[in-house]
Amino acid sequence: MTFYEQHRDFIEELERIAPDGVRIEWSGDTLIVQASPSNIHQLNVAQVRRQFEQHAPDGYLPSERSEIVSPDVSKGREPDLTYLPLAVLSQPGNKAPAEEALIAVEIVSPSNPGNDWMDKLRDYAVMRVPLYLIVDPRQQTVTLFSEPDHDRYHTRSDRKFGDAITVPEPFGFSLGLSELVPYPD
């Protein structure tokens, strides 16, 4: 049994016994266990998703509960939002090959911002996810990373809530940020 298969089996067992609303992700030999997201978190995901849906390439659909996995680098992450091919979403289970994901969108958690800004930033680049969008309601900012290479992205674009940010192909549109909601002070 490979290292990846051992991790996968262990995670699946944890998911089976975990309480509802608990998310489990892994990066190498590190497990990340998180509680369900807040209303503001979910609202921001919905605001972003609504705009992306109008520009998604044919044959791709949004998913908020798919774990994207990359066995060759021993990583599995569950983005708040991703876009995957219909053929992948038609398969049983909730896992999808990372190379099939067009984007990973994360809404920063107030309790663990380093997970999105450092750990996932590195992991999504290593997993070769072409676009990584971070919505940070703490700072009222949105950052888009693109052009992954090894453990980092080569391109970064930052905007404030209320502005707009250009999302490149295969989506190719300007994402409005005026309806995003910050966390309370």
C-alpha cells in the first residue's frame, strides 16, 4: 500500500466518525480539522460563485464539497469553491484529481488565516491548480494567484472589497467585489 493510499484510508475513516460539519484536509503528514463555516463565510462563497457561474467554461460545474487530491505530492484539499468537469463530478465519492480543477477559492477563516495564506497557497501551487483566489473578510481584500510553478505562483493581483479583479481565461471576466461582506470588528 502506498503512502498516499494509507493517508487516504486514514482520512476516510476519520471522516466516517467525525461529527457533521467537520472538514478534514491533509497536506503531507499534517491533518487540518475545521468546524463548519460561518454565515458570512458562506455568503461570500455564494457571492463569488454567482459571478463565476456566468463565465464557467462549457462542461465545468461548481463544487463546494469536493476534495481535490494530488497523490504524487501527497496532498488533499477541500476548497470552499472549485470548478471541475462534469465527468469528474459524475463519479462516486467527493474526491477529484487536482489537475482537473480550474480554480480554488478560499474565504479566509478568522481563526486560522495562515492555513489559507501560507499552507494552501503552497499546496495549491504544488498541486498545479491554475488559479487560487483568496477572499479575506478580515482585511477586506481579494487576492488572485496564477501561473503555478513548483511551490509558488508567479503572478499575484490584489484588490479591496468594492473594487473588481480580473479573472483570466478560462473564465475571462471581471469579478465584482462590491457585494462581499467583511467580518465584524
